[in-house]
Amino acid sequence: MTTKNITLSMPEELVRRAKVLAAQRDTSVSALVAQLLEELVGDVPHYDQAWAEEESLMADGIGLRVGDITWTRDDLHIR
């Protein structure tokens, strides 16, 4: 997998603590951030599947019917 550099802005104290944690785990802050982001977006395929199902429902409808329209636009806007 290719990597891409990004720039993040974080409070100094958070960066300091992240560096300590990374050192304790014998890794880098970049690896910690990548791992966290992977966990957060790991469910994306599920999202894509759910969205496809929703689009199908929107296109096909789900069989609900309100009934005959017995009013006009002007009826709705009488003041």
C-alpha cells in the first residue's frame, strides 16, 4: 500500500503524550494515527452496502401509499 503524507495540527501536550505512547509501544505517532483511523473507517464497506440498499429502496419504493390527493396547491396556501 502506498502512503501519503498529511499535516495535522494538535495541541502540544497531546503531541508530547502521543510521542511517549508511541515510544512505549515501539512504534511511531504516524503508525498510531494510522491504526486509529483504520479502526474508525474499517466499517466503510458496511456503509457502502447499506447505502446501496437505501438507494434501491428509494428507486423502487417500499409500497407505501398515502391515498388520493383531494386538494390543490391553492387549497394548501389559503391564508
